[in-house]
Amino acid sequence: MLELLHETAAPVTHEQVMDLLPDVAFDKASIWRVLADLADEGILRRMDLGDRVWRYELIDACRPIADDHGHFLCEDCGEVRCLPSLELRDGAGELPAVLRGATFRVRVMGRCADCIG
């Protein structure tokens, strides 16, 4: 399972993990528990991108994008793509005082280029 998650380019759902595993008997509940346990141990990042579906992403040194990066969720096809690091600044280039010390979780939703075109 870790090898599979290492090879994926974006967060995946439990169902996607089940579809990507080799055609041998894997119990859905066992896979769910393994994903949850790996997330609890900090090996996977577990996220809900607003569609009430847990997605899992491997945290490893081979990822070119920072740990707390944002994600784009296509509302039509459900594809998830990682976003590059983003900065939040006001018109003067400053972070508003009310946001200093805040934790940001960026989620962008819309239609991907494939669904638009």
C-alpha cells in the first residue's frame, strides 16, 4: 500500500486505493483501518476537501511540494490536484494582522481544464 501511495501524484480515496491494489483478496475494512492507522502515525495526510470524502496522501521526502500545500478538487470529475505553495497577502503585500499565527488549509474547487474543454 505504501508503494502504491508513493507512486500516486495526488491524494486518493479509500475506493481509489482499493481499485489500484493488485487483484487479490483485500478486505475493505482492513484497508480502511490501515489507512487510518498510517494517518494517525503521521505517515499519511488525511484530508476532506469539502466533498465529505477522506483522501490520503503520503508524506515523504520525494514530494516536491511542501507538507501543507493546497489542493484543487474538480466538482465534475472529482479529480484532485496538488497546488504549489501559496502566500496570502493584502494589497500592500502584508499579511493582515488578524491572520498572523493562523493555520491555513487551502482548498480550491471548480471545474478542471478537461471538464471545461
